[in-house]
Amino acid sequence: MKKKTIWTIAIIMGVSFLALLLLQLKYIDEMVDMKREQFDESVNRSLYQASRNLELNETLRYLETDVNRKSKQASATRKQKNIDSLKVNTGSSSHYIGSLPEERAVYSSFEAKTLATRPATMPKAMIVRNDRNSISETNKSMQQMVRNRYVYQKALLDEVIMNILYSASDKSLRERINFKLLDQDLKAELVNNGINIPYHFTVTTHDGREVYRCPDYEEVGDAYTYSQLLFHNDPPNKMGVVHIHFPDMNRYIFSSVRFMIPSIMFTLILLVTFIFTIVVIFRQKRYTEMKNDFINNMTHELKTPISSISLAAQMLNDQSISTTPERMRHLGGVVQDEAKRLRFLVEKVLQMSMFDRKKAVFKRKELDLNELLENAAHSFKLRVEHTGGKIQLDIEALYSKIYVDEVHFTNTINNLIDNAIKYKKPDMPINLMIRTWNDKDRLMFSIEDDGMGIKKENLKKVFEKFYRVHTGNVHDVKGFGLGLAYVKKIIDLHDGEIKIESEWDKGTLFTISLPMIKEE
């Protein structure tokens, strides 16, 4: 699959996942806003109803007080009238004194008519007519009594209301409000509106002076407070305000969208999985390209020694060519050198394979890094001088003992120097600087050259297996792309650290840090 196709699919899928995630987040945001509006409406409705209950309770309390007072006064008056009635009855037993003038008049009229009528001598029709007249007059009298009592009760109620209007607001809020009852009303109204979470409230005057604070009051969540006027028909200086806030309000609101959290989590998991899959695809594609480059390089590398050995074998088998001792030694030397070269290339591949399977076994021993670097510099001196350059040694490390595998660590140093020589500028001499020094409990050494250098985009990949800086189809530099991968593997297995600094067309600097052995 082409890289362009992979990128197209990745972008489409990525945009789709992001759009799905944004839609879910937007839906959650809208649900939270809706829940918050419902919460606000429910709290304000509860506060309004609680304030109404407070005013109704106050009115009921004043009514009860006033009715009790009026009842006591009426009872005292009735007792006095009964006493007066008894006195009158004692002086003249033929008259009945009622408790009210209207009742007394009705009864006197009824009594007079009864005494004046003799049922035994009157016709039956006359008896019925007279009874009907008496009942009609009695009904009128009763209606008049009810009307009078209604007027009396209305006057009494008006008097109570006027007393409430003129006397209730004269009292302080502490006297007018039963805070325990207010708390109960608030809780009941909130539960009726579907809100059953802890709350804290205070009562203040209209100008902000605090009158009451609930016992378990906390300021957590008071940034978002609801308020409601108390006794809003009173003068402004007599009004009260109840303030209420909910410490767990946000938790209550977001609990309604809790079911969306798994959906978002699964979407994120799918997005991460998709990104990981795309990364793996590109990595595998890069590995495939590197493998193809490796096969091409290996074919090219193996072709030369095989061709040389094949040519030497043909010359040995050609009867027309004289087989002098010198020629035989020359051909034998060619075969031997090319066989060594083949063995070295094969061993290099096998070594990396062993490291990948973690089957490599080190034979560590105590060595002197200064001596190893001096020996390596001496081995490459002729090759460097052949280019017109030179190798410089700057030995500053006082403690240079390390505990490493001699073969592998020597190969590591040789690989670094060999790379510096192979990647020199064309037709230009190569100069190398090898340094050692101590840094606290670490032994440091560096190999610096003034060769071609490495571009910045390739620096992070040079330690990858089979990776080689792309040079097209030109095979002027031999190798499999295993040298620096082998170097990093060896350094890591020896608890070391390697860093690279390079600038294109200016050179490269490798810095290696190793644990050192201090001499006692």
C-alpha cells in the first residue's frame, strides 16, 4: 500500500473519531446546561414556596393569637350577660332575655303570638296559616342573625389583618422567623422538587446584615448561591433574605451525565488504538524498506568477495595459466582474505540476531579504556593518513578502568572509527579527535570527525537496525546498516550511554559514558 493511501485513510479515520468525540462532549455540555437550568428552577421554586409557607405560618400564628384573645373577651362578656339575665328572670319570670337583642326580639314575638292563640277553638286552616307565618318570620330572623354574624366575623378578620400589617413588621427577623421550621420547609420543598442533597443557608437583612446561619454551615460551594426575599410586601428595611448554596451541586449535576463517561472512554481507546495501528503500519513499512535496503546492500557486499573467490578458483583450474609458487600464494591470499571478509559480514549479522534473542554472553574483565583507544588509533592510523588526515589523542581520564567484554567493546570502538573514515567528505582528508575524561563517577570518551556529518532528520534513526542514511542507488559506502545499532546495543548492555551530535557538512561527535572502576 502506498504511503499516500495510508495517510488518506488515517486522516479520514482520525477526523471521524475526533468529530465523534466532539459531538459527545457537546452533548454532555448541553445536558449539563439543561440539568443546571432544571436545578436552578427547582431551587428557586422551593425557595419561593418556603418563603410563602413562612408568611402563611406567621399569618396563622397571628390569627390564632388574635382569635384566642377575642374568644376570651367574648367568653367574659357572655358570662356577664348571663349574670344579668339571671337577675332579670328573678324579678319577672314572664320574659326571656337572650344573649343578643335580635334573639330576644324574635323570641318575644314568638311568645306573644303563642300566648294569644288558642289552638282548641281555632279552625285548622287558620292554624296552618299562622304556623307558616311564624316559620317565615323565624327564617327571616335566622338569616338576619347569620348576616350579622358574618359582618361581625369579617370585621374581626379585617381587624386581625390590619394588626398583622401594622404590628408584624415592627418585630425583628429573629422574632418573626422560626429558623428550625424554615429549615424543615426548605428541606421538604427541595425533596418535593427532586433535590435531595446537602445544603447550607443563611438569613440576612435586606441590607446584608447576617441574622442566622445554619449550625453546620460551610463555605464550600458558596460561589454559586441562590437567594429569596422574605416578607417581600413589608417595607424594604423590614424584609429578610434567605441565601442557600449546595456543596455537592456540581457532583449532583454531573451525575446525570455519568453514563456518557464509558462512551467517551471507549471512543478514546478506539482513537488511541487507531493511532497505534497507524504508527505500527508506518513502522512496519519503514522496516520493510530497511529490509529491502539491507538485502540490496548485503547482495552487493557479498557479491564482491564471492566474485574474487570465484575468479581465483577459475585461475587455479585454468591449465593454460602457469602455476608458479608466487601466483599460487597470491591467489591463496586472495581467497583467504575474501573468506575472512565473508565470515566477518556473516558474523556481524549473527551477532545482532543473538542480541535480539538475548543469547549473547559477555566475558567481562577489567580493562584500561585509554589503552584500548590508543591501540584502536594505532590500527587506523595508516588509513587515516592515507586520506591526508591524522588522528589526535587527548587522554585526560585519571581513572580509566572499566569492566567490559574485550572483543565486543573493541569492536564498538573500531566501528565508530571505521564509520568516521567511511563517511568522510569525498576527496578530502579526515581528521579524528579521540578524548577521554572523568565526570564524577562516570568515565567519558568521545570520537569526533570533520566528515560529511548527518542531517538533523536522520539523527534519531542512525541507531536503528538496518537503517542507513539514504544515498539512492549509489553504493560507494559499504555496510548493512548494522554498525551503529551494534554499537548502541553493546554500550547499553554495559550500562553505558551514547549520544550523537552532528551537523551536515561539518562533522559528527559521538560521546560515550561508562561506569568506571575507581582505583583504591
